[in-house]
Amino acid sequence: MSKKPPGPHGLQTIPHTLDFIREQIPYIQRMAREYGDVVRFRLGNLDNLLVSDPAIIHEVLVSKAQDFHKDEITHDLKELLGEGLLTAEGDQWKRNRKLASPNLQRTQVSVYADIMSQLSTDAVGRWKHGEERDLHQDMMHLTMEIVVKTLFNLDSGPELDEVSHHVDVAMHYFHLMTHTPWRWVPEVFPMPARKDFKHSIERLDEVVYGLIEKRRGGEEGHDLLWRLIQAKDDEGEGMDDKQLRDEVITMFLAGHETTALVATYTWFLLVQHRDVLDKVFEEVDRVLQKRQAGFDDLQSLSYLNAVIKESMRLYPPAWIIGRQAIRDTTLGDYEVKKGMQILISQMVLHRKPDVFENPDEFRPQRWLEPGFEKSLPRHAYLPFGGGARICIGNHFAMMEAILIVASMAQHIDFELRMTTDMQVSPAVTMRPVVPVTVRVHRR
Ligand code: HEM
């Protein structure tokens, strides 16, 4: 007999919805602390099940994956992303994943390493000794330059600024509609952000379709758009323009903000842990010997690799994974009703004391201890998700994060000038709320 999951119910759900709207991450962490590894709570019209037991997560992502689709909030993104990989389901997703996957494997993305290091070196080359900068903004700009150059063979310029502006407008609207009470306001209500959103989608479409047309008629290249245009399925069919448009916007969105956050949080942690930063400087100087970092250096930058993993454990840019049950099913001993939203939060999972010793401590060394990674339960560490829908850009992202931080560390050091603690805002990604102000010291 399956059991009903524990959690707040009845009138308790009203203050809970308000608490959730106010502070989502602390709320979710509190639910897990108070009720355990499986908690059911209602928010507005959504019936949620938060699961934090790696064995049950395995059921959601792998062994019972056929019982789940992406959650409602992710499906809402279809207004922007259409049937791109992040939001598509079923045969459409399967076909496009098969077409895109070979192009994002480790060996295939290795050709992007030099661009990543070069653009990072150029960016820090423009910074002056002693000046103060907002690191988060700088990293957003850098990863955007990297993503458009590697994925679409486009250089910085007005076209890029326009795309990024319209994606920002669209994401702002999406944030209002998913993580604030606007979600429950009827669509007929005149809302300026909605008008701006519609306009931005139209402009984005014009720019992106133009880019696809240009690329179809352009020269052979290594950029992902070119590779996607060439990719053919078993019947010899490729992606049409609408599918390419959806994948382009999906990759742009999924591929730059997340990595910018990894670089930002990594430096935020490093400057507060000088002993760790000194080891990073030592490794980078020893391995690179003043050369620009390349793909072949990745293996030797093992300490930096551990630093990035530890940074993504404490500050996972993707802080929550959502699914919804498409039929009645069970998870562990618990009953799950069709329509229930299943939430897996890396902010709970990555700080479980029974899995990570001193979970709130920044200790990259743990990743280098013999047997540590092997000893982790499967799905206890999920910066890139898991199962068939694991992040398709994970090799790209790890390589990029290491090369950005290594290229920066070759030339500069920072002093943290933030006047408050790090506060994060949970939207699609987990962003810092206040500017991450740093003073630049050239090394
Ligand atoms: C550190 C950087 C990144 C993080 C933390 C991250 C995280 C994630 C996570 C957690 C998922 C799974 C979502 C789910 O299961 O619902 C995902 C999916 C995805 N990511 Fe990433 N990602 C990163 C970088 C990238 C990059 C660079 C790209 C593109 C080049 C990318 C493209 C995608 C796509 C297309 C999906 C959907 C895959 C599918 O469902 O088939 N991501 N990402």
C-alpha cells in the first residue's frame, strides 16, 4: 500500500504560499528540514512534491522517467523557447537531442577552447589596476560573447546587444509570471511587461531567422548553428527553420547565464578563501607558464576543476529541477497523483549533512580525496541534472568555466568590495541580488 507524503495542509497552505513567494530557497530548505526527504505542499493551484532522497530522484530521472514530463513552469517557457530541447517532450525531443548531441560531446567542443580563453584574456586585459567592477555583469557579458561566437559565429556588436536585450525582457516577464503573484492574474489584465514580452519575441524572431538564413548561405564552420544545419536524422531529414530558431534561442539562454554564474560565484568564494586562491594561482602559473590556456591543459588544472565543482555544489546556478506526473504513479513508498509537480532542489541536495561533511564549508579539497566522488550516492550531486535529460552543454560548460577562471587568474586578483552578504534570487537560475563588486589588482 502506498503512503500519502507528509507536509503542511489545510489552512496552513495560505501562509505557506506567501512564505514561498517571499523567499523560495529558504522555504524549500525549511520544508526539507521539517518534513524530510519527501514533502508535499500546495502553492496556489500547484500540488508540489519536493524529493531529496537520491534513490527516489533516480526513479524520477531514470527508472520511472516515462511517468514524468517537464513541470508546468518549464512548459511556460515554451512561449519563448518553442519546442527547443529544454522544453520539448516525446518524439520531438528525442529526435532533436539525437541531432544535437554529437555536436556537444567533449571532443567536438574542444575546438572552442581557444576562443573561450582568448575572449577571457581580452576581457581582463581591458580592466585597470585599482578599478571597481561588477563581476556578475562582466561575466554575463563575457559568456555571452563566448556563446554567440562558438555557437553562432557572431562577434560582439549591435545584433548581439539587441538579442541580449530582448532575451532579458522576455526573462523578466517570465520571472514575473512564474515566481511572483502575477502568475495568478488573468491574462486579460493589461500588463505592460506582457506587451514588452510580445514585442521582444517578435524582434528576437526577426534577428534569429535572419541569422539562420545568413548561416545557411555562409561558409562551412565549427559553430553549433552550422553543425545543426548540417545534422540529418535516420531518414536524411534535417531541422527546419522553426526548429533551428527554437534550439538557437534555447542554447543562447541555457548556455550563457549559467556559466556566468559559475564564474561569478567561484570568484566570490575564492577571494574569501585566500588559501584556496593561492593554490589556484600556483597551479595556473605552473601549468600554463604564461601561455594562453587550451583544451590540453584542462586535465592538468585538476585543483581548479575541484574548485569549480565545489562552487557549483554551494551555489548551483540551476537550483531546481521540475517535473510533473503525467499519470498516477508512485515514488518510493509514496503515491503520486497525475498532475503533481515534482521538485528536486540542488540547494537542498548539495548541502545534505549525511552526504557532504560540513556541507556549508567551501572545501574544494574534498573532490580530490581518493574515493570521494565514487562514494557519493548516485544523483546526490546534480549541477547538470541527470538521466536522459541531463544538460547537453555540460562538457561545454565545464570547459568554459575552467578556461575563464584560469585565464583571469593568470592576470588578475580581486578584492571583494561588496558591502552586504551574498543574497541570491531564485528565478530560472540562481542570480545574485546585489552587484558583486570587486576591486581589480593586476598580478
Ligand atoms: C554551468 C553551466 C550550466 C548549468 C549549471 C546547466 C544546468 C542544466 C540543468 C540542471 C539541466 C537539466 C534540466 C532538467 O532536467 O530539467 C540542463 C539542461 C539543458 N542545458 Fe544546461 N547548464 C549549463 C550550461 C549549458 C550550456 C553551455 C548549454 C548549451 C551549450 C546548455 C544547454 C542545455 C539544454 C539544451 C538543456 C536541455 C537538455 C534536454 O532536456 O535534452 N546548458 N542544464
